[in-house]
Amino acid sequence: MLEARTLEAHNLACQRGDRTLFSGLTFTLSPGELLQVAGPNGSGKTSLLKILCGISSPIEGEVLWQGKNARKQGEDFRANMLYLGHHNAVKEDLSALENLRIAATLAGEPLGDEQALDALDRIGLLGREYLPAKVLSQGQKRRVTLARLLVSRAPLWILDEPLTALDVKAIDLIQSRLAEHLAAQGMVVLTTHQPIDVPGITPRRLEMGAA
Amino acid sequence: MSKILLAIIHRDLLLAYRRRADVLTTLFFFVIVVSLFPLGVGPEMKTLRLIAPGVVWVAALLASMLSLGRLFSADYQDGTLEQMALAPQPLWTIVLGKITAHWMVSGLPLALMAPVLGLQFDLPPDALTVLVISLLLGTPILSMIGAIGAALTLGLRGGGVLLSLLVLPLYIPVLIFGAGAVEATMVGISPEGHLSLLAAFLIFALLATPFVSAVALRIAME
């Protein structure tokens, strides 16, 4: 991986109604770095992540991927990015296996049955692969979504509250997967209220709502 | 690109299959509305033949509109639509896949059912054939125009009523030429002109509506 991949936020501002959530937000994220976005509820964490991944546009400033405007790069940027929002994007009527395979196909990384089953097995859904998602618990649905992390090859991960509803064992698994991803020169931006402990990595923190 | 198209069609058909009741509701709505007319108007064959094309077509418009609300809203609510918007494929391909699947479960069955319902109105065989052809050409246009309306009203309160106000006027040309083709056949004129215009609408809609719906979806997600 020779090309220097960086994600830069340049002078970002976001407004919801009359309220300015943040302005003048600037940072650069380099390969192997984890940025933890912290702050109280309503401080604009989710809005920031949506701007970074390109769903929303900032009222000011721009997001740069490899030095160029991420939104204008469109598909080239989106192929390098994995976004997991706080909705699970899990279809109640489909099984865990179908959900994972469709989500992976959508992301342009189609999975075979075996790879998908293996990922679900590792994330602790062994024996639940063929059950419709509506009978799974909240935490299990979250795991179906997070199984994407085990198979994704995108260098940039943008994760909104990935650890909610998970038990200790699953949190450990996700944290060690994050460490693996960062060691392979990946980049992670995430929001969480829980303290995060990724082996071998000191997360950078971005405090929101301080302005 | 065609791979993602097929994957989306497959996914939406699978979802529709798991929720068969929703699909059947639309179909039964169509059957019942069309069947009410012979009962209400009376068994006068001449009158029935006269109103048949309009009745079948209006019922088809209403039935295909009933299911439009479901086109994007479920995916919007559970976050799947965000994932679609962030997929490395153009969003219009995904939208086209969703529209195709929507037509296969809500438009195609109507066209296939129409000859049986047409019999209640004493339509002659050649008019029944033209009715099916006109519905086969016209119902995909309804799904495509409807997709724009569904995308524009996404996430709005009372979006269902607004959707019908937005979409029904746009359905008028399809209704005129669809029903017109059948009427023409019954009075002995060739329906070719009407059908050609419907086909032209279809091609135009196919080229334009997926892009427009995709843009509307991106705006709705902002």
C-alpha cells in the first residue's frame, strides 16, 4: 500500500435549524490512526460522521480524500469507505446470512456462503445464521451488522456507536478487529460513549460541543 | 453494474416473497375494484363494454399507487437506504433494480390478471389482447413515475396522501393512451398509434426516472 491515503476535514461547519452544531472543524487522519469523536448527546457526532461519509453536505468547508474533494470523487471514494450508522440496516424478514451477503454485495465485495458463514460464526452467531433477523435480539442484530467489519477490505471505516447493545465478549472481538485493521494501515473514525481500548493504539480524541 | 441490478432485484423479490400478504393485498384490491363496476352498473353489455378500458386502467393506477409507499420507506427507516447511497455503484442502478422488482410484484400481475377481469365486461378477444399489451407497456411507467413521488415524499408525515396528489396527475397521459388503445380496438381502429406512444413514454421514463429518483433520494437523506 504505497499511495498515501488520508482523510482530511477542512473547516467543516454544520447547522441544524438555527443552531450551529460545529464550525471550523479541521483534522487530518492518516493510515493507522483511530479518531474517537466524543461529546454529549446532540453535539453533532452523528452529523459529523454523515458529512464525512458523504450522506450530508456541510454548510461550509469540505472533506478531502487523498487530497481531493470526497463527494466529487463519488464512487471512487465510496469504494474505499465503510459506514455503519446507528441504524442496523438489517432486514427483519431476511436471515442473518442473507443480510450479510446482501450488504456485502451492495458494498461491492460479494461474499460466498462459506465466507459469510465463517464471519457470522466468528462474531458469535453460530446456529443463528438461518433465522430471520426479527427473532434476533438487539445485540444479535448489531452483530449481524458488525460482521461486515470482519470481511470488509475498505481502508476507511466510519462507525457510529458500533459498541452499543454488545456484550463484553463482542466488544473485545470488535476492538481486536479494529487493532488488526489499523495495523494494516486502515483508518477508523468512530463515536462511542464507552471508553475504547484498542490494543497497541492510542486513539486520538475529538471533543464535540466544546465550541 | 448489471450484477448489482440483479442482486437488488433478487433481494426485493425475496423480501416481497417473505411478505406475500402485502403483494396479494394490491392484487385483490385491483380485482375487487374492477369487479364492483359490473355489479354497480348492471348487466347492460353495451355500457359495460364502453366503460371497461377506463375502469380497468383506473383500477390499475390506484392499485399500483397503493404499493408505492413501500418502495423506499422501509429501507429508509432501517438504514439500508444509507448503505445503498454509499455503495460504490451509482445509486440510479440500485433505484432501477428496486423499480423493476416493484413492477414485477405490483404491475406484472395486474397485466396478467386483466384478461380474466375483462371477461366480466364482455370484451372481445382482440380488445383483451390489446388491454394486456397496453398494461404491460404502461404499468412499468407507473412504477417509474411513482418512484420519483415516493422518493420526494420520503420521511414526510402524511406522505401517503401527498404522494397520490403528486403522482396521479402525472399518470394521466398513461391512462389516456392505455385506455385509448383498447377503445380504439373496439371501434375497429388500429391501436398501434396509442401503443407506440406508450412505448415511447416507457423508453423516456426508463432513461430519466432512475436518475431523478436517485437525486430525490439523496436530498431526502440529507
